[in-house]
Amino acid sequence: MSFTIAIIGRPNVGKSTLFNRLVGKKLALVDDQPGVTRDRREGDAHLADLSFKVVDTAGLEQGDVASLTGRMRAQTEAAIDCADAVFFVIDARVGVTPTDRHFAELVRRADKPIILLANKAEGKQGEAGALDAWELGLGEPVPLSAEHGDGFGGLYEALLAALPEATALQPEAEPEDDARPVFDDEEDGTELDVTKPLRIAVVGRPNAGKSTLINRLVGEERLLTGPEAGITRDSISVDFVWAGRDGATRAMKLWDTAGLRRRANVQDKLEKLAAADALRAVRFAEVVVVLLDATIPFEKQDLTIADLTEREGRAVVFGLNKWDLIPDQGKKLQELREEADRLLPQLRGAPVVPVSGLMGSGLDKLMQAVMRVHETWNRRISTGKLNRWLTAVVDRTPPPAVSGRRIKIRYMTQPKARPPYFVVFGNQLDSLPTSYERFLVNGLRQTFDLPGVPIRISKRMTDNPYGTKGKRKIY
């Protein structure tokens, strides 16, 4: 049986380090500076033969409800409500503090099984601090070191005692005698698999409204939001099922990312870590929604983010957030679509969709554009269609001659998609001008309806049958 554990405690006690140790990956940002984590992050944890979901939360601090600290605490309280049990973490080197005592009462009122963890318990000072944790009245403390991996055997025993039903061994299912593997060799011209969740990353400059938009999409205050710029640090994934107006549903995984500023302006270590985490989310995604502030769209940093996404080979959708603040919306939308094609020719035809995360408008059109461009990103074109098109193009506009010799393009094929990748075969292709490659890319995009996706072209030259390698040796 699966269960959920929330990791809570005051700032800088090692909650994110414990989270990373349990999931076996460095997913959460970790730094000596307190208050790094702000949103709640979920992950699949493994401890011996136990598999469960673990939730990393922000450090518990006292503050006004409307303040950033108060909103962070509300996210932590929401994680406690959704959890089956709680890991209450203290710093064994510091010992029990008044803040620990205050929030121990909050955890006790939640009426959930509590496992008290005395982290950083290595050494004599840590052992003494672990013994002091008895005074919290939360049961026997489990001394461990999340950084060094010590004490997890005690944590395993404490989990078994706290959740006996959820951690009980389940009987193995008997295999069915008539089970047969199913093979499908039919070529359908696409690599699209609708059974897997569609992976979407939402990126953009700080304060573009990324977290607000995702909260509106999933229908709950899942992510921390506010007027302050740069609230989001970790790239947080959210699983949900989108139900469109046509009744169709699709499982999706959304990544909320930190706002990306110009590299020259990033001096803080935490901001550098957050930016690297955002880029990792882009590489893992299939479709990237580049969210723009509609009141100041297509600034230099927006173009840099879009260009980075194209170089990573991801499908792109532009979201114009805060559209409710724009007057004369019809004329402005047409201008921005033309500007997108002019400024980003490598993503010509990418959908530009006006939305308002605050008002909830335009969300259905945005998700339809995401699914449409994802289908295009997975599309494969048959070799016959490609070469009929290529023959007509080369006859009409042949490549220029090099040193008096004409470049010969013989045929083209698409070995893979995600993004669409084409291979051109011929002679002297190493001398093919970049301008002619762009001509071919634009022709492919227009003829085969490939808007908003990167197109890759590789060149392979055939052997010269009259060269020295092909000559018959004479003895």
C-alpha cells in the first residue's frame, strides 16, 4: 500500500537533504543558507523494501498570514493535511529551540502519526541534542544523518511502527496462465504515446505569472504565489489530468520553474542553482510554454529563453499572460504573432496564445495549442512524400555550384522525430550554404505543417564510385 510522508521543521535543519536521500536524487535545492525551500516538492521515496511518496516543505517560521512567510507556512500546513504521517525534523547539533516547541504543538494538533527525527546526529554533540528531543513529547527521537546516510535503519523501524497497515507486505499476485505479450509492428507515422503523461515546462522571466497560471490550470493553490519577484526557486512538478471542452482528457506533468534573468545579472548562489534547475526541467520536458508578460513582451531575455528551448529541441508555445491588461486586444495579438515570427525565425509559426492566469481566461486554447504542437513534435513523414517534395524543390531552386561543380542532393529521409530530424544524402554537401539549409527547413515547415517545433537536418555524402577507393587494383 502506498502512503505519503510530509517532512517538516524549522529552516536549515536538513529537510531537503533528507528528501534527496530518500528519493535517491538531488532534486531539491540544498544550501547552508536557511529558507531555500519555499514550495512543497513531491518525490517517490524508497527505504529498504518500502516505497512511498515524500513531500519536502518550507521551513516553519512565525509571520503574518499575508506575508511571504505566512504563505509558505500555509503550504506546509496543506502538506500536513494531505499526508498519512509526518517527519518532524530538528537539528541535533543545535538542540531543541523555542521554535521547535512552538511548531511541535502545530504538528500534534494535526492528529497524524509523527516520527521525530534528530538530524545531524553524527558526533558527540549530535548525540546529546538527540537526547534533548525527548522534551518535545513526540515520542522517541530517531537520530540520523541525512547528509552521510547514517541512522536510516532506525527510521525504517519507526515507519513500520507508525504505519503498520500501510507498510505491511502485500501478497504477490499470481500470474495469469493465458498472459501473452502483445507486439504491434504497424507503422503509424508518429512517435506519439498518449498513455504517458505529457511533460510540460513553464519558463519565463521573473514575475511573469508562471505559478499563478499553473495554480489556475490544476484548480488549487498548489504553488506559492505573490507580488514579490523570484518567489519560486525549485522546479516543482505537478501531476494533473486536463479535461478540455470537447470532453477529451489527457494526463500531464507540469513543471513550475524559477524566473530566468540575464546571466550577467545573476550573482546570488541560490539564483544560480534555481536557474540550473529550471534548465534541467526544460531538458526533461516535451513541450515548453514560454510565458511572456503581455505588457512588456519579447524582451531580449524572452528571446534568449526561446532560443535556448529551440536548441534543446523542445516544442514551443508562447503564452501571453496578463492579457486582461491589454487594450485593443485583437490588433495587439496580430502584431505580436508577426513579431514572434520575425524575431524567432527558427520557431516560425509557433502558437502565440493570450491567457490570464489571474482571471483564468484562455486556458483551454493554451492547452489545445500545447497538445497540437506536441503531436507535430512527434510526427514522422514518409520517405516517399519527402522525396517527391525534394525533387520538385531542387528542380525549381537547385543548390549553388561550388568551384564550378554542382552540389547534388539525391534524396532525403526522416529517421526519427522528437524533434523532427531529417537526413539529406548527396555529393559535396559539406559545401552546402547555410542559407540553402534554411531554405530547405522553411520549405519543410510550410509544406508539411511543422509550426513551433525545431527542425534538424543532417548531411551525409555518398562515396564517389570513380575515386581511388572504388578503382580496381592492377597487378
